[in-house]
Amino acid sequence: EANVRGELASSGRTLLLRAIPVWSWTSHDEAVEHFVVDRIDKIGWELYRARSWDALRYLLDPFRPMFDSLAARIERDPSQIAYAAACAQMFVFLAEVDTHVPRRLEMAERAVKICPSHRNGRLVLASALCDEAMTSIRTMIVFAKKSEIDRVQALLDRAESLYPQTSELPEARGMLERVKKGRIAL
């Protein structure tokens, strides 16, 4: 009904919160997790397209235990491919709304672990790897250890292998090259 009335983004979270006690009562039944992930996917995309990051974060937060539970099921039994992409998308959303780079990277890694071919997961992970590389580069402008340069090079190589069109990749590679040219070896 909320979808038909165009109120999915505004009232969907409140409606879906009723699934949490059901999930607890059913001893974390997988069917409840599937139900919630299906509904959150639709709402999440609406909020994502509207760039409503706070609303998307607010939507996702209470359901993290369900996402973790479903992800663990898929990780234990890869034959559960039917929900791998939908579950991975929940972690992509979580990565997109997290402003803390290490957590963003962790969520993106989880998405790709659950569903290695997930396009959005690969894109967000590649972007997070570039962000991590650029953060590291900024700390090594003058004094850079070879091991740190090698670590950053590996981050960027992995980002490129995941999603070669990542928009941050040229900037990150350029930064690394400048560091390599101007660095003082330690």
C-alpha cells in the first residue's frame, strides 16, 4: 500500500520495523531476512537515487543484524546464490552511507565476498580502495617507505582489477606517481 501511495521512502522503515520482532520470535528465520532485504532494496534504491544519505542510513541501521545473518548463511553455503546479489546490495548501501573510510572499505569487501560478480559491490570497493590509497599517499608526500608505496600500488592494482572505470583511479595513480618521483627513500 505504501508503494502504491508513493509513501514507500517515508513510511517503509516504520512498516518494516515490525519484521524485527518477528525475526526474533522465529529464531532468526531466513524467510524473514529475505522478506526484509527484498523490501529494503526497493526503498533503498529510491533513497539512493534521491541522494538521501541520512534517510538511507536511518533505514538500514536497525536491520544490520539481519544483513549479517543472511550474509553468514550465504558465506557458509555458496549454493544460496538466489539471495547473494540482494544481500550484497545491502552492504553496498551500507558502504555508500558510511563516511569512515575503513568501515566503508569493510562493507564493500563484504559485498564482494558475498557476491563476487556484483557490479555495484565491485565499483564501490574499487572506489573505497582508491580512497584508502589517496589517504595513504597524503601522509607520505615527503617521506615514503618503499613498503608503503608498494602497499598503495597493490591497492590501486586491485581497484583497477575490480572496476577499471573507477573515477578516482586516475587521480590516485597520478598522486602515487608524484610521490614516487619526489619521495625521499627511507
